Amino acid sequence: MKHIIILAIIISISGIASAQSYSESNLGLRFGGGNGYGAEISFQHPFKNNRMELDLGWGNSSDWSSWTLTGLYQWVMPIESGFYWYLGAGPAIGFWDEKQDHYSNNGGIYLAASLNVGAEYKFAEVPIQLALDLRPEFGLINRWDAVGGGLGFSVRYCFYK
């Protein structure tokens, strides 16, 4: 029984390693999104045949300041050479501090559920990925609006393995 468990673990690890061998990690910026951040630092990393994406956005003005961290699990599907489309879902956690008037503050930590659908192109000649996606967010805890997010455009550098 012990040998069967060890064999199953080895097969699982080799399956994950082989699924990741053709993929790459990507790092860049995601612009827009309708969330007021302007640009987010965006990182994608392969996970089996799909990937995880982490986006960190922050912003401030004289009336408010905030940051958000969004984590998405994305299912990636090819369209044709270099073109892919993807669906994703995951949580977003953040903090905002809004100055309502000169005497009181409004803010706090929030939690939201994020969905994601988009299309991307990876250039064969240069390690660049361009993507356009839609990311609605649904406020769960302490979110000032029930639905947020929007359309985003991403430019990422691809770290080929």
C-alpha cells in the first residue's frame, strides 16, 4: 500500500511538471478596469493546464486612497496560433479611505468576488502578451458599491521556460 501511495505522488508531481513545461510566467501592467487605479501590476503563473493571476492596484487623491489585491484562477483555451481566450474567478481584497468631509472619514477593508473573461495574443517573435478582458466585481463585505470593475487592457512580458 505504501508503494502505491508513493507511486501516485510521483505520477502526480510529474504530471504537474509536464503540464507546466510549455507554459510561462508573465509580468506586466493591466490598465483601466473601471476601478479608479489606472494601472495594476499583473503577474500570471502556470498552474497545471491553466494559470493563476495576481493583480495589485493602488491609487490616491486628495479625497481618497485605496489598494486592492485580486487573485484569479483562469481556464485558458486556444483559439488559433498565438490567440487564446480565458475565463476566471477569484477573490479581491482591499482597503479604502475616503474623506467625506473635513471632520469624518469613511473607509475600511473590503472583500469582493471577481469574475474574468478575456482574449489575449502572445507574439512568437518577442516575449510580449497583449490582453483585453472584462472583470466585474461583486461586493461581499464592506464594499461601497455592490458591483464594480470593468474593461481592462494588459501588456505583459513572458518569461519563457
